[in-house]
Amino acid sequence: MRLRRAHCTTTELRAWTALTGPQMHHLVRQLWEIAPDTGRGRPWALPFADRVLLIVLAYRTNLTMQQLGTLFGVSHAAAHRVVALR
């Protein structure tokens, strides 16, 4: 299973994060304004919106990095880098 922000229905997003679609979109926009991807260095394994979703899920559900990595289809190390960077 690969969880992606673009493929989540409103019901799934609400169940996982307790945020509505517009709230999640607003959060992604605000975070992008604070720290946008500059395009330098090695590209991320996940798009920006998916990284935000991963961080929200990490704090909301308290899943392990191994579980988050499996859920998003990345390694546990990649999931940890996303959460550690915040």
C-alpha cells in the first residue's frame, strides 16, 4: 500500500489526520511559503504534500518509522529524514 496525498479521499484523510481536505491543503501551502523546495541536492523520495502528510501522521498516530515507511512506500530511513527535518 502506498499512501499518497493526491489519492486520499476526504473521508480517508479525515480518518488518518483529523483534517479536512481544505485544511490539509492550507497547511501544505503555509509550509511551502515558509520552506519551499529549492531544487538543490538530491531529490526527495516523496513530493512535498506527501512529506507533510507523513509528518502529520507521525505525530497523530505515533507509528514507528518502519510502519510509516511501509505505508508510504519508502524506506524507514527516508521516513526518518522527513520527520527529523520538519
